[in-house]
Amino acid sequence: MLRAGSVVTCMACRNLLPSRMGLKFRVPLQKLHPLSRAIHHRYSANSNPQRPPHCSAARHYTSLSRLPMRPPKFRSGGHGYQQHRTFWVARLAARLLKLRYIVLGSAVGGGYTAKKTYDEWKDMLPDMSQYTWIVPDFVWELSENFDLDKLASALPEIEEIAKLLPDMEKIGENFTFLKNLLSSETTGDSALRDVPPSSAAMSDSSDKQFKKSSDKEKIDQLQEELLRTQLKYQRMLERLEKENKELRKVVLQKDDKGIHQRKVKKSLIDLYSEVLDILSDYDSNYNTQDHLPRVVVVGDQSAGKTSVLEMIAQARIFPRGSGEMMTRSPVKVTLSEGPHHVAMFKDSTREFDLGKEEDLAALRHEIELRMRKSVKEGQTVSPETISLSVKGPGIQRMVLVDLPGVISTVTTGMASDTKETIFSMSKAYMQNPNAIILCIQDGSVDAERSIVTDLVSQMDPQGKRTIFVLTKVDLAEKNLASPSRIQQIVEGKLFPMKALGYFAVVTGKGSSNESIDSIKDYEEDFFQNSRLLREGMLKAHQVTTKNLSLAVSDCFWKMVRESVEQQADAFKASRFNLETEWKNNYPRLRELDRNELYEKAKNEILDEVISLSQVTPKHWESILQKKLWERVSTHVIENIYLPAAQTMNSGTFNTTVDIKLKQWTDKQLPHKALEVAWETLQEEFARFMAEYKGKDQDDIFDKLKEAVKDESIKRHKWNERAMDSLRVIQHNALEDRSITDKPQWDAAIQFMEETLQSRLKDTESVISDMVGPDWKQRWLNWTNRTSEQHIRNETRNELERLLKLHEDHTAYLANDEVTTVRKNLEARGVEVDPALIKDTWHQLYRRHFLQKALLHCNLCRRGFYYYQRHFVDSELECNDVVLFWRIQRMLAITANTLRQQLTNTEVRRLEKNVKEVLEDFGEDNEKKVQLITGRRVQLAEDLKKVREIQEKLEAFIEALHKEK
């Protein structure tokens, strides 16, 4: 009830009634007192005369209008304005109070809904008591209180799942199957849930109900029943896992298509693998060692290392052999998840489809070729790392390094240091304090024969980063009389070696043709039926390569997260040291690494080769003609001119010259000309390189340029077809005897004089050396003649007297003349040999003949008139001048021909050879290291690699933090 005089609001007509408190309330008309309703409608009728007649309040007013009630009188003026303002405030307050109740109601309803949703999801959690065979014992207690009835009732229907995902038919079938199965097995499985998890609790409960004789049988029955149930659910989980794997593959494929449409983003493991690849080539002098984690796989030869790695990679990717060493170099395998099962080498773009047998065979063959190629001559193993990445659905992410197996004896065909090399290589990888050592032990042989366990114990005595794997457990169980020995091995009680974990695996039946799926099935069947697992000698989480892969991956990433930032700081400090050294030693030079320096040298060499095409034709012909005459002048004088001129007969001279020129042209002259052209090209190339060297060239390129020049010249082969055309040209030039004008005649005489004077000078030098110093040299230089020189001097004097008597003497001494000279010398007390007389005569006659030829050459200066008119004058027969003109013309024509071939063909071919050599050297890193050396180069290389490592480590750390 409202007090008299209060103001209320009608829900029908929205009018106000006076209130003592000055507030406004929206109250339904039906809840008002009848008297209040009458008052309300009376005043509402007065205040709103236009109220429609259908208002229910108006009808109530009509029925109650006779009541003796007076309307309250309102004062005019300020009081009316204050009342109107009070009504407006009351209306606003009423609306705000209504909003408060709406918010409060929503909060209460939302909390109740959230609690209900949480309870529904909590009831959907599965009963983990049926899966204790794949988890450690301490997790058993966590799953005892789950009820299969709740699980069956909480599983969603297929229609609800189909609304969430576009294509989930397979998952719907699996959920429906699992729901029906759990509902039907509830009664049967409840007995299994009542079985205590530990054998001790089971024994305590059975002691109260049965005797000791029946307790053991009951326990065996329960264990067998439990094992059957585990196997049944295991098969179901495997089927679900397989279908889940296919669905993940579809999702990854969709994501992979999206990746190609946007910028390619590398995975976390790929970033980490790139850092390891750079570190494998990095050789620092600042003690910044590679301490980044990786999984190092070590074991005795034929212990099953490669098979374990293949099971983890889910493909038979490595070459296999029976009893022989197949792993000859470290193989770094980067495992990651992807939509397709493929493999790829670091330095190649080819993808090998691991689902195709032909690609698998090609991959194994390629790995074997790379291993054999990396092994140097005379060695058996190589430290060079082969980098391989494997991607596929369901593969655990990690980086593994497969090392050559440890051997105890060097066999025939191996290098003598093979054993020590493998030991040092294994130690180098294992001494990394963050490396995870995967120690592989052959379970089919006696444990005492193992070598690798002692080696691992030395490198990791506390076993903080070692995982022990016992392979070929099926053979071990069959051959060992006491299976408990296997239990001792996997518990770490047989070896002094300690480890983080111990695993037992089976990697096949020994056949190289087995597939990974068949090996997995055989491994699972073996452990399901093995008494090692049934009798508790092995724990369920210690068997199968799948559990091993999960454990190794977890350990790897834990080690990575703990150590990667420390390694990044170490490389940051190394970078600072290298940059400081560069600033102090090379402040004005750019930091060019070996590849950048090679490109700079390459451009300089190409510029020098191009400069050859800028040589003028006149320069080419000049140097070619000069060098060609230097090469053939001795043959022309000694074998053609002198034999013909010493005949003293014009006809015989011309005949002899023609015959000898023809023989010379057919056999020797073209070869000599091409040799001269090739040598000239080499000398010009070397000259340009030497001139370029003086123009602020870096001397660090000297070895490279010399090697490029030598290799280019070695590869260059002159066009042999040019020799035939050159022979014809030279033959035609030498057959021509017609001198057409006086300048050509004068040029031939000048050429002849220069040649004869040069030969005369050489001859006089030879005679001077034979007879020793003259009296002037003896007095000035205080030298004396030797006994042989004294004999030759006396012989010369005697022979010169003979030449004065017979100026037209022939080139050879007769025997009686030799005897006469010898007797004359003996009369003066000089004993001389006839051979010495003839040798001295040859040089003296040569000088005498050349002097006469020079005199005749001077006479022939005026003989062109007689030559042109074919006058026969014995004193002016200038056949020797014609010979030298023919030689001179042949030299000019040959030089012109060779110049054309050089500029049109050979220079371009040399330029092409230089480019090919530069390309080959650019692809050969060892060659570049050999030819571009020095502390400056090595410092720039270290700076580049340290920066690259640091940047990639920072990118990896950032991605690692995002993944967390």
C-alpha cells in the first residue's frame, strides 16, 4: 500500500500522482489501492483531457467518480517548477535502478551457466586406469576414480561435432564406436578398475580372502586379463592415432597451401638446423666453441645405429651392408613435421618422396656417393658432415648426427689410422657439454664386448645427457639363458655407465627389404608377447622406438631451451672482439669476405681481358713480325742463306733457296708462326695484367690472377684449321720474286744489312771468347789467356794468313790444308788437334763471308735498275737481296694474317676461357681458400659467419619464446 499523497505512475497512461517524498515509481495500476486508482485517474483526466476513451484507467475513474474526494491544490509560481523538476529526477532514478537489477541478474545467470559447462567438460575426461601400461606407475593413482559411465554419457554426438568442423566424418565414426564400446564394457571393466595398481596391494588384499597357493593363480589370471584389455585398447588407440595422423596431414596441406600464398616462414627446427650448418663450417680462433645441443648417435659397428635412426625418421634412408662399414662420414639429419614424407639435402633443391621406393633407392645411392666423395684418398672415414632434412606427418622435431661405428680392429682395406680417427671424431661431438648422447648397444652380443660404453662413460661420467638404447632385444631374449640380464642392462646395473634413461627396441628381423611399417608391427607384436614386459622386467614406457623418439625429442628441446641463450651471448662477445681487431688493423678498408673479394678480382681480370681487344692492328703486326723473325732468323741464315750463298753460283743459289724455302714452309714455318702468335697473346695478356696491377690494385689478388692466367692458357687450343690456310699464304708469299719499286728494294737491303751485321757481331763475339782477351784487355783488366785460348789464338793467326792468300776460299778446309796448318803450328811449338783447327776455321770463314756479304750489299744499293731490266752483270747479281725481300714480305704477310686471327678469334676464345676458369674457381671453395689468403681475409670471413650465426640464433630464440 502507498501512503496518501504519494505520486505514482500509471503503466497505461504514464501520468504521475503527487508523492510526499518527491520520487517517481513505475507501479502497475493493478497493484494500487482502489482509492489510489481513483485519485490517479481523476487527476490524470484533468491533466490529460485528450486521453483516449479506451484506457482502462478512464473506465475505473467513471465508476469511482462519486467518491467524496477532493483533489489536492497545487500552488502556483516556484513551487510548481520545483515539483516538475522533482518528477524528472525521480524518472531518471527509476530507470537506473532497473538497470542495476538487469546487470545483477545477468551475472548470476552467467555464473551458473559457466559452472554447468565446467562440470560437463569435467565429466568428459576419460578413465586413465585402462592405459597404465603406457604411463609410469606413479600416475596409476590419478586414474582410479574415473567412471566409464560418465565418459560414455559425456561423449558428444556426431551432429554436434559436425557443426564445428567442415569434414569430421572419420572422427564421428570413431567417437560413436568408442561410446558404444565403453557403454557395453562398463560392467566388465569395473572389475578391472577394482584391481590395485601395485603387486604389493594386490597381495595384501588376496591374503585376507585366499590362501597362498591360490593367490599366485589369481594374480596371474588378473595380469593376463589386464594385458588382454591393454592390448585391445592399444589397437583401438593405434587406429585412432593413424586416422588422426591422416587428418593432421590434411590440415598441414591446407596450411602449406596458405604458406605459398604469403611469405614463407621457416619452422623452428629449420632455423635451428641452419645455425648448426653454419657452425659446422666455422673455425674460430677466439675459443667460441659450438656448444649448441644436438643428438649424437654413437655405437659399435653394426650395433643398429642406422636402423634406430631410420625408425625415428620413419624411412629406410641410409645405405645398408652386411658386416661392412657403411657410415663413412657424419650425417646430420634434421627431423620435422610436414604434410608430406620427403627428404632433401642442404645444398640441393631436389625432394625425395620417401613414400616411393625408387626415390628411396635414389636417396640411399646419393648418400653413399656423397660419403665416398668426402673421403680423401688413402682414408676410410671423413669428418665432412652431410646435412639432410626429413619431414613427414607425426615425426618428432630434433637434430641427430649419425657417426661412423666404433671399431676395435682395423681390417684389410682400411687406413691404418681409421680406429683413432673414429674415436677422435666421436669424442669431438660428445665433448660438447650440451650434446645428447644416444648410446646404441647391440643386445644380441655379449655386453662385455662393447667398446662404446667405456667411451661414453669417459665423456659423460654422471650420465646427465646420455640415453642408453638396447637394440635387437628379440635376439637377446632368444639367445640369453637368463633374461634377467636384459633387466640389469636396462636398469643400468650391468655397465658402469650412467644414463638419463634406458630403452629396449627391436629394429627388424635383419632383412634390408623390410618396410618401416612391418618393422613397427613386428616390434609391437614382440613386446606384446614378450615375457620381459609381462613379468615386469621391462616397463611399458621403456620399449618401442616410438617411446624412444618421444623421450629423445623432449630431452633435446629441454637442452635447447636451457643453453641457446648462453651460446648467443658467447657469439655476441666473439663478434665484438673480431670487430675491434678489424677497426685496429684495417680502419680504411671495407669488410669484404672471400666471396666478395673473389667477385672484385673477377671483374678486374675480365677488364684486363677486354683490354686485349683494344690493341691496335699496327701494334699487333709489329710485335708479331719482330718475334717471328727472332724465332726463324737462325734457320734462315744458317740453313738457307749461307749454304746457298757459299756456292758462289747464281743459278745454284736460286735453286738451293727455292728448295729449302719449300721444305721449310711445308714442315716448320706454319708451326713456328702459330707458336709465336700464341706466345705474343700470352705476353700481351700478362703485360695488361701487370699494367693494371700498378693502378691501386690489391696485391691479395696476385695468386688468383696468376692461377687464372695459367689455367686459361692451358685450356686454350689454337684453331688447327688456320695452319693450312697460313701455309698456303706463306708459300705464295715466298714464291714471289718481283720487287716492284725502289723503296721495297731499299727496305730489303736495309733488312739484309741489319741481319748480317747482327750475325757478324755475334760471330766476332764467339771468336773473341775462343782466343781470349787481346793485349789491351790484358793490360787494362789484368787478365791472361788460358792454354786453350793461347792455342786457338795461334790457330786463328795461322788461318787468317791462309784467308789473306785465298780470299775466295770455300767454306771448308781440305785435309792437306788442315795438315799444313797443324805442322806450321807444331813448328812454333803449339800442339793442336785437327778438330780444333776446323772449328776455328768455321768461325773465321763465317766472319770473312759476312764481311764480304756486307760489301756486296752496299754495292747492290744501285742495282735495282739492273734488276728491273734483267741485265746480267756478275758484279751486281743481287739474288741475296731478293731472298731477304722475299723473307721480309713473308714476315709482313704472316704477321697480318696472325693479327686477323688473333683479333677476330683467339682473343675472344681466350676471354671465354678466362670466364670459364673464373666460373669454375668460383664454384670451388677449396680453390678460393687456396688462392685468396691472409689474415685480412680470414678476419672478414669470421666476422661474416659470427654475425650470421648471431642473427640466426636471435631469430631462433625469438621463435622459441613465441612457441612457449
